[in-house]
Amino acid sequence: MPLLVTVLLVAVAVAVLPGQATGAAAAAAATADLPVIVQGRTWTLRNGTRFSYGRPGDIHVMGDWDRDGVATPGVFRSGTWYLRNQLAGGNADIVFGFGRAGDVPVVGDWNGDGRTTIGVVRGTTWLLRNSNAAGNPHVRFTFGERGGAPVTGDWNGDGRTGVGMVRDSAWRLRNTLSAGPAEIAFTYGRAGDRPVTGDWNGNGCAAPGVVRGCSWYLRHHLAGGNADVVFTFGACGDAALSTSSAQTARGVPTSLRGTEWTRLPTSEKVVALTFDAGANADGLPKILQTLEETGTPATFFLTGAWTEAEPELAQQVAARYPVGNHTMTHPDLTKLSDAAVRQEIMGADTVIRDAIGRELRPWFRFPYGARDTRTISAANCLNYGSVRWSVDTLGWKGTSGGQSTTTVRTRVLNDLGPGSIVLMHVGSHPTDHSTLDADALRDLITRIEARGYRFVDLDAYL
Ligand SMILES: [Ca+2]
Ligand SMILES: [Ca+2]
Ligand SMILES: [Ca+2]
């Protein structure tokens, strides 16, 4: 497709005011699906409808839960669904549990009875319900590839929602809710785009779209080619979905847009331990053991290169802790071209997502902490937000650099305050082979807790 590369780096918020319905949306048949964006807890439909619902960090979905012909919002929050039957804020009309934290929510009319119901995708296993209530899955099968983004839509217009998986620009769709090969395959969009599906022209069939930054490229056919409709809607980092689908990538917390965190946005006595992995993994076994034995939450930032070298360790980390993107090869991004910045971020996204089988966004950390307005904007437009640190232990300088477990400990304790973000590393020093962060960790955890602080991971601040 013809790509407006410049769009990627223009972090311009396009405000959509109520009543600003577009010609395209107004002209489409009543059954056409609408693009939807969510910023924080504010939902905006492409026809101007706007309301607040859910909490920041929820995963957003829309569907016709009560079969009255109108699609309304819902959110998935760590295994609990909160569905609303009105296009307005308020309390949830339907609340139930299905799936668990880390599952990817999907919605569709799986049995063709006119009611949209829910499901989750766990790796490549699809677990679907035909009613909006807790219970066992009515349909269960495997489809797709690890690391892909699940999508749903009535591809063939028979009234039943089919499934699909999008990996980078490869779309693989299936009309039948059972294990088997893709029935439709094509390429559309590119790595880093967020897929979105809907019946954009009201012809009864769902079709693909991608959201890149705040630009939407919608297609009216199940085939590669040029976008049929292109427009800007929302801002970089907004969650994107349609009135018949779930969002396929997390939005960026508003407090991370155009800026970064050096402390967590909180006044509570909490501390986030963060570990960067870009060199070797020498300190990792000890770190994982200490974290596990002390029950301490933590967050890891991996480079793509490290993950390629240590895929099993990456999986081991991701099984217990949130994982963020630390670029492919750990360069100073401020010295790279726009295209190279994008390649570094998305290269790592693809490699790490493939290895751990889940979304990394929005967590991103700049190598060396080197960033500027341009590169922060580029990260935001790829739905990443930058997490810096309030204290660097300097353990990475090693014993040969004059550091010790005492200096590591002292630096952290001197910085201690609400929302401290501690930067540590999983590797050993390249020449003296010391692993000061790993060695200091257990004592550090004890001393921080003794001062009345508790530990949190970043996912608690989505
Ligand atoms: Ca409805
Ligand atoms: Ca149904
Ligand atoms: Ca169908």
C-alpha cells in the first residue's frame, strides 16, 4: 500500500468533536461498522458519539450484547468482562468472569443468532462463549501463530463471525470455528500497524484495516492492495477498534504521551524494580531465584538481539513478569533516522512477541536513556510509552568500575521515594564478570520493605 511515512512521526492529536460525522460514515449503510478510539476512559466513535466507560488499562471491545441492533461498549479487565448495553457511560449491565489476565479478548456472533458474545485467545487457543455469562467455552480450537494479533469478523457475510490472525502484515483468516488452515490469506499493512476489522461499507462482510499512529487505512476487500479509505482519527497512542471488534493493541497511558516516566505516577510507597537485558544473561538465574523466593514483582526490558540469543530465558522471564521493548540492537535512537528508529523498535517487537507469545506494548525503554521529542513521538506512534528510571544502580560498571553491592544498595536507598523506578541489569560486567545487581538484590529487597515500601510491576500502572 502507498505509505505516508511522514504520518508516523507527526504526533498531532486530531480532536474529533461531537457531531463531526464524516461524509463517509454518514453515507454508509446503517449496518456499517464505525472506527472507535479510546483515550484513557474516553471513547469516541467516528460519528462523534463520545462517552466515558471503564478504567485506564482496560482492553476495549464493542458488540451487540442484547441483540437490539446497536453495538455498545465493553471492557475486559484481567479475566472479568464489564459489558454495557448503552452508548453511554454508567455502570456495567453485565459482569462476569471468563478467561484470565494475559488472555486476548475477542468478540463475535459465533453462532449467528444476532447476539455478540465474547471469547479469549490464549496463545493460539481460541475459547469462545455463545452467551455473555461465566461458564465453559462453547467452542474451543487452535488457530493462528504465536505472537500474532487475533482478529474477528464475518468475512463471508453468512451472519457468523469468523476468526483470523495478523502477524506483521500477513493476514490469515478462517470462516469456520475449528482447527484448520487459513481459508483466506493476504498481506496488508506493515509491522507495527495495529490491525482493526469491521464492515466498513455496510455490505455485510467484514474487511481489514490498519491503524498507524493516528492514520487509519481501511480496505473494502479481503485482499492486499491499496487502502480504500484513508483518514486520521484520534491521536498516537489511542486504543483503536471498531463497533464490532476488540482492540488489538494496548493504548499508551496518557501520562506517557510526549513524555516519559522517571517515577511511577503515584504517591504511594511503592517501588518498581526494572531489569534491562541487552548483553549477557549471567546474573539472571540469581535474579529470578531471588524474585521468586521473595515474591517480588519486577519488570524486564529485553532487546530483540538478547531475546534471539536466549529465547528460553525470555520465555522464562515472560512467564512471571511484564516484559517491555528495549530495541533490537540497543543503539542511541536519537542518532538514527526516523526509518531506522522505527526498524529498531518494531524489529524487537516482532522478535520478542514471537518468543514470548504476547504483546509488549506499551512498555518501552530507550537504550542509554537517550531520547528526544522526536524519538519519544516515534515510540508513541508505535503505541509504546517510555519508562525511564529514578535511580541507576550503576551495578553495570562492575567492580572494575569502582562499584560494589554496597554502592548499589546505597544509591537505591538514597533515592527511595513514592514511585521509585530502579534500573538494574541482568548481565555481568564484560571484563570483570561481576554481577553486582544480582548480588545486591536480596538484601536490597529486605531493606526497602523494612522502610515500609512494597514492590509493584509496571502492569499495575497501565
Ligand atoms: Ca445492543
Ligand atoms: Ca451469537
Ligand atoms: Ca461468517
